[in-house]
Amino acid sequence: MKPLSGFITGSVGLAVPGPVLTYTDGSVRGTGRRAWSTGWGFVATDGRYGCGSYPQRGTQAGTDRAVVAELRAIWNAIGGSDEPATIVTDSHYAVRVMGRWTSGSKSMPAGYRGSGIGTPTLERLRRHVRHNRDRITVWHVRGHNGDPLNEAADALAGLGSRWGPDGLSRAEVASRAVGIVEAFMRDAGAR
């Protein structure tokens, strides 16, 4: 049986000099009513990375599954950590949502309500962002413009969205993820 969701995280022995930046991206497999599998990915300049797959039904995700996937990537990148974080995303919408949450807004992407099992992921992220508003910075980078770590996050998100539908094993996803991260880290000048 194909897994409906899963995630991997890890670290490679490479780092890009300078402050730690965490690049995130989300991916949606299919369009319209057929868009049921989303993926998320992140890679940080200190070598940390992660990717995952999540079945995203429209009744839970709302009308913009891509931004929900992007915000899931941010949640998985920073989790519940109170450490300072600089997030780099190619989603203007995610930047705006994070900015509203920093200011205390409780608004969610249009129609989002989460799974109904426990506290929805985006609600946990919203609370975390509000509580850590002085420690979280979000930057926008233009997508598909040659930024190696934005491209790495994009590739990891795409891998995540294919995990379940393509029947990839956890070991296969983990191996591919390491290869993606190492290649793009080298392109970014990692040592």
C-alpha cells in the first residue's frame, strides 16, 4: 500500500558561509479537484533539510492548496523552535500571511480549516509566529530565478508531492533528498 503521508529530515556535511537562512517551498500534484497530494521541502544554509508528503483534500485546505503547502514547509522547517529563524520563500502570499500573523491576525488562507484531528498545522504555525514575532523573519525570493537553495527547496517539495502517488519508498525518498541537497548546496558555494 502506498503511503499517504510521510516526511524525512536530516543534515548534510555542507554549509554555506554566512547567517543561517532556511529556504522553503510547497508543491501541489494535479490541479483542481484532482489536486490531492501536496509536498513540502526546506533546506537551510547550515545543511539541514526536510521534505514530506501530505494528502490535501480541498474541504480541509481551502481554495489555495499551494500556499497551504508552502506554509506547511515553513512549519516543518521551524517547528516549535524558539530559536531565531530567517525563512526565504518564493510565495508572496505566504510572506503576507506570515506578516499578518506576526501582527496578531488569526486569518487563514481562504477556506482552510485543517483536518479536524487535533490542532491544525497552520493554527500551530500561526500561534508560533505570533509568540515568536521578534525572532522570525520572512524574506521573499523570486522563484525559478537561479537561486540554488530556492531550487533545492522546490525540488524537495516536488519529491514530497510524488512520494505517495508514485509509490516511492522512504529509503528512496531519503536517498534522493540527500542527492538534491548536496548538489544544490555545492552550487550555492557550500564548504
